[in-house]
Amino acid sequence: MKLIPSISSAVNETDLRTLIGKNFNTLSPIFYRFVSDWLIGAYNDFKDIDTYMILIYLVNNDFKFYRKNNVLIDYESFYKDKTLEIEEIKIIQIANDLLIPKESARRKVAELEKRGVIKRKGKKIFIDRSAYETVKPISALKHLSLLISISSKILVNENKIDKFYNPDEVSKKIKEQFSFCWYQFYKFIFAYYIRWKKVFNDYELVCIGLLVFANAATDRSFGLKKLTAKKWREEISKADSVGLNAMSISDITGIPRPTVVRKLDTLIKNGWMNYNEKKLVSVNLSRETSAQGKKEHEKTLDMLSELILRVLNRIKIN
């Protein structure tokens, strides 16, 4: 007989948000590599991030259905079949939710059908998961598991919970509770990237910008510092002792070098990046972008806290 979980054993939302802000530099290398790698993967599947976002949007509607009807599906069961039935495709809703012009959304859905990713059988619509590369979220699962694991370590160190969960334990639990956890993951993903698309109006700009931030956040000397979220924002422009050039960004992202050069010019012109003394691109926030960055960063901390809270509590009580 399964024991009823203790309410008092759940992670406290306020405690978690405070500790993430307090220990942000511990989480930032993992977090920025996570959100950067995910968007790079999105680009590489179709060489168009909006097309990938439409595909994931359609898949996510299934996770919403499972959540709404309290259906729990594990990882292996979800990926057992090559096809996944989806609900009716509503172009206007896709366009509005993903900030894509209606006709562009229509063309991209048509392209997915032409590629054989979306198939129709009578009144039913299916996604053929053998028709695109990133079927199983192997990298995303690894990153999320590590993020949750490090968060549990922070909470243990602060005496807020009594058990540390290593990444393998977290991954196993997420797979068991997959439909719930991935609903929370996609909820975060869509809110996070769409927010930045509103800022830049261009996913390739977001993709390149996040890679430069990830490079700075994972700088070895910067990572040794213990910084709050506030101090992290103040010092991130000084963090990148290496920097990136257009060719390396193109190689990592798959975005053509001429496009990368144009996008970098835009990011530099708008005060997000700069060329350092080595002629490499690094984070260099202007006064205007610092103010905007602070606002967006605080929203990110709130959203990240909610994601970690939902998944970690699910792991703890199951």
C-alpha cells in the first residue's frame, strides 16, 4: 500500500524562489546551456525555428490534454509508437500563440505536411515522429535532470529538504512521470522563448544571443564566484574572457555565417553585445538593455522557480 505523501515535505515556493535568486551563478551555466542548446536543436531540425515551434506546439496540445484529464504517461509509452495523434490544427490560434503571421503559419504547416511530418488519415491527424530528427528529448532531459539535481543540492545545503537527488535519479523519476513533467517543461519553454521573441522579433537573434550568454555564463573563472541574481546581472558583461566569433557561432548553431554576421551587428547596435579587445563577441549590456534585461531576468527567475518547484515536488511525492 502506497503511503499518503506528507504535505510538509513539499518544497516551499517562496523558499525556492529566494534560494534560486541567492545562488543563481550556481545554476546559470546549466540553465543558459540548456536554453541555448534547445533552440539550436530547434533550428537544426528544419533550419527554421518557427517551423519547429509549430511542431512542438502541436505535440504540446497532447500534453495539455493529458494534464487536463489527469492522464499520466511514462516516457517509454509516449515514444513507443512512431505516430502521435494530435487534435485539429487551428492556424489562427497557432499564429496568435506563437507570434507568427497567419499566412506564414499556414505555409509552415503545409511544409510539415509536404515533408511527411504531419499526416492525415480520414478525420484523424498524426505526427510521424520518424520524419524528423529530435524525436526523443535526450539532451533536454539530461539538462533538466541536472538543473533539478543542482536545485535539490542547494535546498539540502540550506536545510529546506533532507534529500539530494542525483541527475540519474531525477531522470528516472521524470521518465516515470513524463507527461506531467513535460507539460511543465513545455509550459516554461513556450513562455520563455516567446517572451524573447517579443523583444527581438526574430528567433535567430534569440538563438545567437543565448549562445553568447551561455558562453559567458560557463566561463570557468566567472563560475567560481558565488553571485546572487542581482550581482550576476551586474557582472555578466565582465565574465567572458574567451568570446566567440561569427564562424564559431555559425559552426555551433548551423546558422549561415553571413546571417550570423548580420544578426551580431543587430545585437551590438541594440546594446546587448560588443566586440572585446580580442575582436570576439561577448556580452556587454548598455544602460538601456540592462534595464530591460533586469525586467526579463526577474520574469525568468519566477518561471524557472515554478518549473523546478513543480517537477521537484512531483519527484519527492512519487
